[in-house]
Amino acid sequence: MTSSPRVLIGHGTENDFVVLPDPDGTVWAGGRLDAAVVRRLCDRRAGLGGDGVLRLVRSAHVPDAPAVLGEDLDRCEWFMDHRNADGSYAEMCGNGIRLFLHALIGEGLVDRAACADGLLVGTRGGPRRVGATADGSYWVDMGPAREFGRGSAQLDGRSFDGLAVSMGNPHLAAITDVDVDTLDLTTPPRFDPELFPEGVNVELVNVVEPAAHVRLRVFERGVGETRSCGTGACAVAYAALVAEGYREGTVVVDVPGGRLSVQVGPETTVLTGPAVLVATGVLCPEWLPA
């Protein structure tokens, strides 16, 4: 590992990340970016703080990229190596991938003008196309929302029924009349481990306007409550449409960290929102593990 690896700090609707530029896979090669280092980076008191880590790296330097990308490997020059704050691997993050492209552009690794029609990026949830809009925001083709049952989450002494939706990662989107701002999300919700054997992101949702506008809070597996969740926004938009008898439409999704727009279609889901880089710097040798 180099003595002073570069780091960036950024967020998408306040879903924040430590971003590690490593285009050639030399800075964090092998097992250097292990779970313990990720946890230290994301520690909000002893580290930099974040909901996760994003490594900017070419797919050719990611050992498991061929398995998750298959025949699309050669089409994905870049791979979003995403870890949750607890050090576990994450399949996909709509807020993270917008920040990923924003950081690639900021680092001079891709040209913004060339991203209007989208750049195919590898993730552990498969390839995703992400593009830059004329107004400075970013859009992501998140793939189709796939429902796989109904379940419930137990939280704050209540049970919340919801729709199980996969966006490459699992979600339970629970629409409720209980004001989500009154709920205590400091402890993990309980859920059905048979329906969600790998854990689940739980979204608690209030409808502002049926099939058009919702607001949510989310407890993300491996992280805790976050200010925003891009895949969660997509799952919730889909669930809100289904609740009104629709399978497609555009839904405004308000999260604690801002506002997102989700367009649900018969074949795919497109998420649009901002991405912001806050700071750049280097990791001090005295902080790095021996």
C-alpha cells in the first residue's frame, strides 16, 4: 500500500461514502481493503465516517468481476467496488453509483460530455448504466424491480407489512399510516429470515400523493438508518405504484437527505438525483494499519 492513499468524501442525498481512487488496482490490491479497514474508514469518530466505501477501480482488477458480470465484463471498464459500513460487500447502491460516476468525472478518468447517454458500470448486482444530466444531476438505470413475496418487519413495538422487492439487493417496502418521523430506527427491525436469508433493507413509507409522491425512512442492512437509499427509493416507488394498481409511472421520493425521482417502467427502473463531492485528502501513515 502506498504511504498516503488518496481519499474523497461525498454523498448522494446525504447517503455518504468514503471514495478510494484506485483505477489500476494497485493501491488497495489483494486483501488490503479488508472488512476491518472498511469499518475504520467508516467510523464517524475514529475514521472519516460514511455509510460505506466505494473503490474506483477498473473491472480487470476486481477478482470477482468476471463471475458477477459474465459476458458483460468487457463492456464494463469500471467497477463499483462497494462495501457497507460493517465491512460486508454490497451488491448495488443507487446513491453510491451516482457518486461513483461523479468521482470518475472529477478525477478526470471519464469525460462528462461522453456520459450523457450513460456509462456501463460493473457492480456486484450486475452491470448498471449511469449517466450525467444537463442540469448537473445523474441518472441510473437500476434494472427491473422484482417482487418476491410479502413480509413484515417488527419495529418500535409494531408490525409493518410490506412488499418484498429485489433491486439486485433485497428490500421490504412497508407503506404505513404511522408517521415515519415518529419511529425509532436506532435498533434493527426484526424480519422473516426465511424470506430474507441474506438480510434486508427495510423502508417505512408514508404516501403523500397516491402513485406519485412518497416519503420514507430506511434501515439498511450492514449500516443502520441512513439518510437515503437509492435502491430503496426504487423499491418503494414500485411498491407505491403496485398499491394503486399500477406497474409503471414516475414517483417523487423524499428521503431525509433530499429528493429523488424514480421512473418505473415495464422493463427497468430509472433513478435520478444529485451527487456531491465534499472533500479530498490523503490517509495519514500514523492512522493506517501496520
